[in-house]
Amino acid sequence: MPKDDLVYVGHMPDTARKVADKVASLGRKDFDKDENLRIAVAHLIQVIGEAARRVSPAFRDAHPEIPWEAVVGMRHKVVHDYMNVDDNVVWQTATQEMRALIASLESLIRSRRGPP
């Protein structure tokens, strides 16, 4: 049974919103002092990367507006190099890159579904 790329793509903005919501009202000091938050955010970023990794190469190639390589790369970093995950990069990803990723993914999903 072939996988449906849009299932994985649809999961990505849902999870990215969770990341953005978790850090929305916080400052960097709040993030640094809350180990559970740092773990949760890193895990959610990993989940986004795993969903992106499961999207077919053909679909990814057809939609270069999504930074697939960076998203999957972040997943690899969290999973395989977990002892060296840089909290600065996680914070930057969560606070500066999630909203743009959400907007790009939602635009892609709308374009694939067609007009309402």
C-alpha cells in the first residue's frame, strides 16, 4: 500500500504549532531553566523531522519551498547526536523558524487540496 505524502505533510504543521505554542510566551531564560520544556521541544522537532523524512523524495523535489533537508537534518541531529544537541539551535528553531515552516506547509496543503 503506497504511503500518502499528505498525511505526513499534514502532521508537520500540527506538531510545529505545538512547538511554537510551547515557547510563545517564554524568554530564553525560561527555556534554559526548564529541562522538561527543552526535552519536549527537542522531541517535537524530532517528530517533525521524522514526518518530513517519510515524505517521498518525488514529493519533496516537487516542493522545494519547504526546507526538507534542514528539517530532516535537525531530526538526525536530535536522534543520532543527542549528547551534542545545541540548545541555542533548538531555541532558534522553535522561536524563529516554526512560524515560517507552518505557513509554508499550510500553503502547500491548501494548494494540494484545491479551492474549498
